[in-house]
Amino acid sequence: MVVEERLNKIVESDGAVHLTLLDPDSQLPEVAGVIAQEATRGGTDAIMVGGSTGATGVAVDETVQAIKASCNLPVILFPGNAGGLSEKADAVFFMSLLNSRDINYIITNQAIGAPIVYKGGIEPISMAYIVIEPGGAAGWVGDARLIPRNKPKLAVAYSLAAKYLGMHYIYLEAGSGADKPVPVEMVAAVKNAVGTNRVIIGGGIRDGATARERVKAGADMIVTGTIVEEVDDVREKIEELVNAIKS
């Protein structure tokens, strides 16, 4: 539990964790390495690698290798399916998309991927993945029954189920590049219900103020991906986000 313990200690000491998500399908491995290096200089705490489409096989391996060559932060896989695993990574968010209609995203891919994680010595971090409106590609690919933005009680119900099933982290995902992030009221309701379980928020977070509001509401970790790929100065953007969420 080396990576998980590291993340938890950062939450305890700094108030929140910032995670930079890089999609192997969005840039060449060498470009991902440069972005990771700049994100490291900006103060991000770990690099996530994955995506909803195209992030599989050699592309994942080469991206992880390029990132590890450019920085010393943990590299955590964020796989869309079993094909998104790489033995070259430090850890994997071993997750189940709880509100999917497709059993493949709830348990089948997990069963296929588990032996790879075991044999490869990749640290598994147990996580519930819950997709909130608008959902983006994650919602479409994962065939999710999207949680309405104005129904925080539904998010709470899924999150409590995850807690009682023994999952350590709960990730509320609005979707990559979403026009609206997960509502503050939903973040607060979920954190109030699950207590010590770590709550991760991703999708639609483009500035420090938006990130800070969600941390104040109870988010333990903030994930940003699309905005990092769009800005000219990655280090400056990461610094803005990190400074906003750290206590």
C-alpha cells in the first residue's frame, strides 16, 4: 500500500491531493513525459494514466515509461478496461463503475485484469467509480446510468454501498472536459456520509476557485486532465490548482 499510504498522508498533511491525468490517446509518449515533468514542477502529487477510448496496450506502456523517465512521482493507472493495464506502473485505481448498466464495467474487466495486477506486482487501490451528469465519454463508453446533478441522495446511496463493500476511494466523475463539474452540494453530501473514505472529484475543473470550492465541501483529491492538455503553460496551471487546494 505504498502509493495509497502516500496519498493518504498528503491528504492528512496538506488538506488535499492533486492528481494530473494524462490520456495515452491524446498525445505521444514523449509529450506526456514533458507534461508530467511540468506538472511535477507545478506541485502535482501523482500522475494518472488512462482514458475511455484508445488507452490500451503499447500506448499505455510507452506513456508510463516516458512519464517515469521524466519525473519521480507515482504513476497510477486509470484503465477504461483490462487492456489499459501496464506492469510498468506503480499502482492502479482498481475500480468498478457502480452505476453502469454493463456488467463488463462492474466486474468482468476487473476479473480479467486482476491476474495481471497480481502477477505484475502493481499496487491495487480499491475505488468506486460513479459517473455524474453530464458524464462525457466515460459515461457513454461505460454505459452509465448517470446520476442527475440535482439528486445528491443518489450519489450518497452509491457511495455508501461502495463504503460498505470495502472500497477505499470514491470517485465522482462529471466526465472529461465536462462543461460543469460535480456540484458542491453533492460533494458535501457524499463526504458527510462516507466519512473517512477518500472522495475524489474529476471532470470540468478548470481553475483554482472551482477546485477549492470542492475541497472545502469535502473532496480529498482533485483530478484535472483536459485543461492540462489545453493550456500553454502546464506548470503555471498546476501551480494555480495546487495552491488553491492545499491548506
